Amino acid sequence: MSYSNVLFRLAGAALTAALALPNVAIAADFTMRLAHHYPDVHIQAGPLRTFVEEVEQNSEGRIEISVYPAETLVSGREMLEAVEGGVVQVAPMPGNYQTGAIPQLDYMTYPFMFDDAEHFRRAVDGGIFDLLATEYEQRGITLLNYYHKGALHFMHRSAFLNTPAAFDGERIRSLGSTISALIEAMGGNALSVPLGEVDAAIERGMIDAITTNCAAHLSRGWSRGLPYVTYVDMSQGGEGLGINTDFFESLPDDLQQVVSDAAQRMADAEWDLMIEYDTQTCPRLWQEAGINVHRTTDEERAAFVDVTRPIFARAVADNPALQTYLDIADQTR
């Protein structure tokens, strides 16, 4: 990947600013570029803004941060390489785009590996964060935190998918190989539909259902064509804020602490916001929109978990490293 155009734009912007303000001294000792993929109105953009404000304030102006939101500098798919290469110093690490470079990110996407978001949080704090931080370290990135991005549910055009038998013959837009394995084990047809084609697939009846989180179901308008939600809390999504290790280690110890502390508070806010959104805000919005919602019972969830057992057995046989993540999930259950 070439970032020559990005670097040219950054250099041009810096030169223009310097020429426009020749008599203004730059107070900051360190300048940090932060890029992310969230529009400013997105719920998860708020804690990022707070992170920036706290770092600049608590460093007493010694760190200045330039923010490039909504993929205005680099895309979500480019975040890993952009931070690794120093094009930007810090950015979220969206795991769904990075499993090719860091396969361990796929280990947490298995259906029903976690009971809910709170269980996922305990597992992250109970050892998964440390495992992932080691993997990012090998790419020259220090993982500052890790937080929740929402749970996956099933959304259907005319029925609830609350039993394994209900999936038989259904055409379902899936998210990743681990979810596809579950769908196919229940007799469904797992389809890969690019994000930009989902609207057309729903409108033309090419798919019967999708798996996504509640925020996407509502914000992207998919609820209009898929008004039946099976609230199953099937799989938990996450990402972390990564900073270029060389840059981070160039900071004095006190400024490293400022950045680390702000990142921890950011993660706490992200966790709390997304859990509240999944468990309280979305159900309210669904009700207001007239969406039909079925929360799976303990018995229904147990039937799904039974289907996943051979999937996990095969996955561990093929990749024994997965067992460490499963052990952490069991220990924190």
C-alpha cells in the first residue's frame, strides 16, 4: 500500500499552516495524528473526542493531536498499516479488517463463546487483552485499550430464528467464517454480501435474513425490510486503540502515563456506552419503530450452544492455539 498521496497532503497542510502563521510559536513538544473510521455523529466517536481532549489538557499542551475522522485520511482497512508505518501515530484497530494480519482476532468471533457483553469484558480483562497486545507488539503497535463494538443478532424479513430448525433453507448474509459455520450447521445458506449491496439484496428478496448488531440494523435502514429481530447475543465484537510503538516510547514517562490513562478512561466509556445501547437504547428504538423482537430463552440458547460444540472441537483440532482463548472464556464465565 502506498501512502504517498496522504503524506503529500499532510506535508502541504503543515507548510501552509506554517506560512500562514509565521509569528506563532508552536508550544507542543509532540504532535500526534489520530485517524478513525467513525462519523462524528457515531456513538463510538464521542469517547475518542474525549480521549483527545484529555491528552491535550493533561499534557498541559505538550501533546497536540490532529484528528482525521470518518476515513478522511485512511480507511478502516488501512488503520493497521497506517499506524505501523507511522502515517498516523494512533488509530482504532477494527479487528474485522485485520484477521488476515493477526489471525488471533478471529478467535473471539465464535458464536456463543461469550454469554453476553459483560462476560466478554471480563474475558478481555482476564487475559485476552494481553494476548492481543503481544500480537500487535510484533507489528510495532502498542495496544492502549480494547473495548466493545456490539453484539450480533439475527434479523429476518418475516420470522424469528429462535431454534436451529428455523434456519433450514434460509438465505442469510453472514459475517465471517465462524458465524457461517454455525448457519450452515443448522441447514442455512450462509452468504457473503458486500456492505454496499445489502440494501439491494434485501429489496430484491435475494436474502431472507442478516446477522448484524442493533446499531447497524437501525442506522442503515435495514429494519424496514427485516422487521423481525431474534435477540440472541450470539457473538461479541471488539477493537482497540493502537499507537505506533516508536512514537509512544519517544514520549517521556509522564506523557506515556497521560496517554495510557486517557485511553483507559476512553475504553471504560466505550464499554458502558455500547452495553447500554445494546441492552436499553436499541430495544426502545425497535419498539418505537414497530419492530418485532424475540429474546431467546435459556432453553433456546442452550440448543444453539449444542450446535456449536462440534464446531469448536473441529476448530481446536485444526488450531490448538484457540484453546487458550476458550479457556479464558470458561474461566471468566
